[in-house]
Amino acid sequence: MPFLDRVFLAHPRTVGESYLEHGTFALRIAARLLMAGMAALLHAIVPCLCETTASRIILAMNAEIVARRAKANQAQGAAPVFGFAEYI
């Protein structure tokens, strides 16, 4: 059981979420990244299309992630939240 806890539950717990809550957030981020990637691909082919779409999506996601980190840090007393990925 410690292995399963470490693999599936430990990280979501550090950010104050359940496995399903964390998975839902990660899937939402993945979908938005796919949309940004498709917009960038379309822009690469036809430069007048989606001129700022990818960057707007990425900036909005960054703002959301920064706010979530701040909230998680407050809940944990400013301890690092994401471990090795803290600065990625």
C-alpha cells in the first residue's frame, strides 16, 4: 500500500487535492495545451490566423498555476509545493 500511496496520492495531497481533483486539473491543462499547440501549428502554416491564441492560452494557464501555487503555499506554510518541478 505505501507504493500506491506514493505513486497516486502523495503529490495530490501536497497541493490539497484528491486524486480525482488533481487528475481533473491535469486533464484540463492538457486539453488547453493541445488547443494552444493546434493554434500554434495553424499559425505556422497560415501566419494571419491565430496570431495571439497560443500565447494567450499559455499566459492564462500560467496565471492560474501561479495562483494555485500561492494558495497551496499558504495552506502549507510556504513549504515548496511541487518539489523538483518547482521552477519548471
